[in-house]
Amino acid sequence: MNPTLRNILGFILGWIGGSAINMALINTGHSVFPIEGLDPNDMNSLAEIMPTLGPEYFLFPFLAHALGTFSGAILGGLIAAKNKMKIALAIGSFFLVGGIVVNLMIPGPLWFASADILLAYIPMAFLGGKISLQFSKEKN
């Protein structure tokens, strides 16, 4: 397969795979820590209730963002033909932009937004890229 097409496919499949992990963990979080009377699909009511929630309600969103990015970066790096770390970091950057948008749409506590934006995306993409490099001969 053409290396460019394989890199594009790696990015797309990494994004889709990471998004699936992200959504699975978000849904699990709603099951483990349900918020009484809240429709998790209603962004307005979610934004209203966010400031009243305890730290435990932010565990699964953080894990979803971190592990979704991490797994997407690994998958993208494994599929990519070359520049595996660049593909992994591109996936992390893509998820970072989404994370910033979500943090603006549904404002949570500053500690969560800071930890989420600083720790869940680029560092996890870097670790995922490192793991994908371990399974290949490429060292970049």
C-alpha cells in the first residue's frame, strides 16, 4: 500500500478507535457515577450542574480523554507506514482541539480543565507513539 495512504488510514483509524474508547469510558462513567435527573446528552443541563459536582465525577471524563488519545495514538502509529510518532502526535493534537472545545462548551472546574488539557492529550499521544515505535524498526 502507498505509504501516504497508509499514514492517512492510520490517522483516521486511530481517531475512530480512540473516539470509541473515549465514548465507552464516558458511558461507563455515567453508569458508575450517575447524576440523578440529568440527561447526559443535554449540554445545557450538563453545563449548569458541572460546578456542583465532586471530583469523582471527573475521573471517567479524564480517563476517557487520556486513554482514548493513548489508544488512538498507538493504533495510528501501528498502522502508519512512516513517521509513526508524527501520526500519533497528530492524533493527540486532534483530540486536544476537541478537548479544548468541550471544556469551553461545558465549563468544569479549573483544576479539571487544566489537568485535562495539559495531561490527557499530548503526553498520552507521545506515550502511544513511543509504544507504536517499539513494535517497528522505525526510530523517529
